[in-house]
Amino acid sequence: MSPTVESVAGGSGGDRIQLRGLRVLGTHGVLPEEKSRDQPFEIDLDLAVDLAMAAGSDRLADTVDYGGVADTAAGIVAGATSYELLEALAGAIAEATLASDLRITAVTVGVRKLQPPLAVDIATVGVSITRYQ
């Protein structure tokens, strides 16, 4: 059984930094119309990080700069590389997030397509993946 994000967060009982509802336009998908026009995506990130030092010091240097993580994720979604699958897009975001700061021991990335091109009435489609350092 794989460890959960909470169990790999370090000595502080599952500390996490949460980013919710990052909305970015990008051109990702399998269908030709998805490859030719921007569509909205929504990203959620859970970063497993030991937050004990930052909680005691109240200093940005003692934690992960979530602004930088959000910028990195937004850059991947809006960037020049187009992914056919949400799984591949989420994987690229997870890889870049883990590489951005070694204090991040795991990341869960949720990616939702807000206007999926389906013939049924559905609000969103998405994936969630977890990767470890």
C-alpha cells in the first residue's frame, strides 16, 4: 500500500499547503477543437511540507513559497506544450512542483476541465494524482 500525502509530510502529522481553484486558460485535449482554442482549467494542489519551523518563526524563508508554485502550475497549463490527456498535464504539474522545492515531500494535483466537450450535461471532468519526492 502506498503512503498517503499526509503520511509523508514529515514530523508534523500531515502538514499541507493547499492551493485551491487556480484557473488558467490552456489548449489541452484530444479533439481538434480543444487543440485550436483556449479553454478554462482549474487546478488544486496539496503540498506535503513540514510546517513546524514556519509556524514557529513566521518567516517565508522557513516554508515553501506557494506563489511560486502557483506561477509554475499556471505556466504549464498556459504554456506552449499541449497535452492530450489531463493525466499528462497533471503529471507535468506534479513533476515541476516537486522539483521546485525539496521540502515538498509529496504533491497531489487535481486538474479539472471546466467546459468539457461532451454530449451530456456535466459541470467538469478531471483527474487527481499524487507523486512523491
